[in-house]
Amino acid sequence: MEFRSYMDQALIEARVAAARGEVPVGAVVVAPSGEVVARAGNRTRELCDPTAHAEVLALRAACAAAGSERLLGHDLYVTLEPCPMCAAAIANARIARLYYGASDPKSGGVAQGPRIFAHTQCHHVPDVYDGIAALEAERLLKEFFAAKR
Ligand SMILES: [Zn+2]
């Protein structure tokens, strides 16, 4: 099957999050059929919830739609390297492939910091593809934080 990136849809969610005043990070979950089953952007401020990261919200919605706490064969696209909390949630959800955009030296938990998937306590490790549309994801974040100053 031909590879198709869903990062453009995650970037749309990131832009919508920025418009809400949230840190512009977006995520989509794709079923094995290629159908997008969940999409979300950060909502930590709106929901007063420090766990309301785009990845967590997308995983919750996809699990609710699937009627299962596991998303076997599903892929997750997110515009920014997941933090340790989201990386753990991705492992717990048994996501098959993780595609992310910009790396996050400050809060990332996949390629740096805690490197969640490298821990022996991590029971499921997705295939990880980084740097997907990274420049656009970085540009959104830089613009957002520049406007805050
Ligand atoms: Zn996170």
C-alpha cells in the first residue's frame, strides 16, 4: 500500500489550537483501514487540564470510538515530539506507528529526556518516524510563542 502522510491534518489541528490560544500541537489517529478516527489539538487551558495534550485527547477519542483501550494497528500523527506522559499513553494504547514533526528538546520524551520507549518497563514500542513536516510544525510553535512576548 502506498504511504500517505496524515501530518497535514495534524497541522490543521495545531493551527486551530493556536487560534484557541493553546500551544499549537495537533494529533490524528488513523485506523488500519486508513480512516482518520480521531483528531485533536491541545486543550489544556480550555479544559483546565494539564493532561489535555493533543495526543491524549486523540487517543481517548479513538479508544471511545473503537470501544477498546487498545488501538492495535493504528497510527498516530502528532506535530511535536510527544512528552513523556503522551509517550507512555501511546505505548499503553499499543499504537503501531508514531509519526511526529518537530523535535522538542525542552519537553520531549521520545528521542531525548526520559526516552520512554527505550525503557525496559515500556511494554509496547511503536515504530517511530520523526521529522515529518517538522519545519511547518516548528514555524507554528515559534510564531505562537513570539506573539506571546
Ligand atoms: Zn504530551
